[in-house]
Amino acid sequence: MSEFHQEGPITTIHGFYDLFDPEAYLARLERKLEKFSRHMCISLLLPSLYEEIHVPEVLDNIIHQINQVNYLCSVVVALGGAKEEREFLEARAYFSRLKKENRDVKVVWVDGPRIGKIFKKLQDQKIPIGVPGKGQSVWITLGYLFAGEVGDVIALHDCDIVAYDRLLLGRLIEPTANPNNDFEFCKGYYARISPTEREMKGRTKRLFVDPFLEALVNIMHDRGQIKLEEFFRYHRTFRYPLAGEFSCVTRLARAINMAYDWGLEVSTLSEVYTRLTPKKIAQIDLCKNYEHKHQELSETDGSKGLHRMVVDIAKFYLNYVRSHGMAIDDAFIDMLQHTYYSTALGFVKSYSDDAESNDLIYDRHQEELSVRYFRDFIATAWDQASQEKEGTQIPSWNRVIYSVPDIYEDLLAAVKRDNA
């Protein structure tokens, strides 16, 4: 995006490189990162489902692009969905192509029996480990990285990025790896326009998160809840709060509690908010356009799709409000639903005008229907939150190590044996 607007307490790093020679920029960027890597270890964490190795047109390109960079000291794959040993061995062989001189590669078999014993050991100590999913997979894999004391900077991105380019990886890492600035956390953002359908994607972000946060900012302001207003305004500053791509210094990652459900990304932003001053936080424009698999709305089934995603995200925010000194009741939820709905309809009008001027296809009727569903999902989120005493976060590794001092040794041994 060729503009230079800064808004809110964090720094936005724009995509000016696209105005000039992107290839020359990439060469300079990688030379810079290779220089940084002589004095620090940069690790890449890849959460992947077993099924994704059977989409070679996507994952083959990701591996090919990563193999062209020389600044990573380690790549660790958080493998979920591999229930049988043959599936793990197949995935381990597939990701072994990432191995290079001076680069270690490991696959953490999240559903394997050895990691399963570690989960059981944690549960025996009354440590919540959540439920299987991306959040749990990332959390246990971070534990392995911390156990080996590998990595001064850790980057994370998904394995379903259709238009992946190593420029995305370099830009994601540079702000936190660069010793000449002061960033300890960097969040990626990007446009999401389907090039084949000529439509705006990212419905959860556009139609729920943005108007929901806007509504909460206004509500907290009107009620004199200054701290909560600042918190939601901080979240509103991020251009794509649901992006799965971020990099951070290892010290910060050790201290973060991690959500195991679809609230993972907004939970992470909240943890960063608690632990860093805004000047240490950045967001960066990663690429011209981003394409990955799309979720169905799933209007009637709350266990999947955007339905579950919206409920999990709303539930996290509602729990945050309750845990920071503000009571919530049914009347508040009713007011929040109406405020969200009217705010979201204003967003839909803006998206419609934006699409019209950019010659995009825009189904305004369907977008407004989605907003109605999302409004109703807020009530579902409240029903679930009001019945649950615990949140959806797994404790940080800094906390876990006090309860299970030998857990790092267990993790190192398990992953070593699985990868032998």
C-alpha cells in the first residue's frame, strides 16, 4: 500500500519497496538479515496440518522459497492432524527438504505418543493445556524451542499461503531482528482480494472484528472506562489483527499466555499489550496481496467455520472486559449487539463504495446478512463465557517451568526421538 499514514500508539511499516525495484530491495534485505544472523539465531516456526502436505502446489512453493534464504538457524514444524506414525514419518520426510548447512530442522509430532505423555504430565500438575488446534500446537512447539535455547528471534507464519514469496518472510523478520531499532514484536498485515473472484475476503476481520472493536471503543469512552478504551483502541490500530504472521524476540515469547482456540491472534496482541510499551511494537505490510484457504460461514453449526471463529473471538474480548473490572450482564450484551450491528452496517456501506470505485464484485446483501449472523453470535459467545470459569489461554512457559522444572528435558528428548 503506497501511503505513509501513521495512526495510534504503534509503528506502521509500509510497503514502499513496491514503488521501485522489488528484486533489488529483496537482495538488500536478505544481505542485511544474513549480517544480523551472524550475531543472533533466527528461528522459523511453521504450524502445519498433515493434510497440507497433500496440497503440493502451495506447500512445495513455500519450502522452495524458504530454501533460498540463508539467515535461518532453525526451522521447527508444529505438525497437527497426524494421528498415525506413518503419517508423521511421511510429513517428517516431506519437511526434511528444508534442511541446509547450518540450519537445523525438526518436526514436533503434536499428536504423537511422546508429546502426549508430556501433555499428560502437565495435566497431572493442574496446568491447562487447552484442546488440539493451532494454538496448542504452537504453544508446545515454542516450548521445544525454549528448551533448546535456540533462537533470539522467532517468526511464525502459516503453511496455506497460496502466493507465498520469501520477501514476505524477510519483511516479517527484519523489524525484530534489526539491532538498530527497538522493536520486540511485529505483526504482519496485507490486503486480501481474491484475484480470480475479484472480491474482498477476510470477512471476519472486515465485518466482525473491526466494527466490534469500534463499538467497544465508543462504549468504553462513553462509560468513562479509560483503560478499557485504550486497550480496544490499541487493537483497532492493527490493520489485520487476525493475521497469523508475526515475529518477536524470544524473551517476549516465553512470557506470553497463548489461546488455544480461534482467539489465538487477538489473545497474542493482548499479551503483547500487557508486556511491552507501544514503541516496541510494529506492524508491517508483508505483500501486495494474500491468498489462503477460506472458511465457510456455517450459520447453523457453531463448531466450525466463521461461526466458531466469531464466537471464540467475541468470547475472548468479553472475558477480558470482565477480568478488568467491568461487570457484564444481559442488558449490556443486548446494547452491544445493537451498537455492533449499526456500526457494522456503516462499514458495509464503506466497503461497497470502495469496491465500486475499484471495479470489484461486492454482494452487499450477503455482507449485511453476515453481519446479522455475527450479531447473533455475540449472544452465543456471552452464553458460553458466562458458563465458563476459566479462559481459553494456556499459561506461558515462564509460568510452566516453575510447576514442572524438568519439562524442557522431556520436550528435548521427545522431539529428538521422534526425529531420530
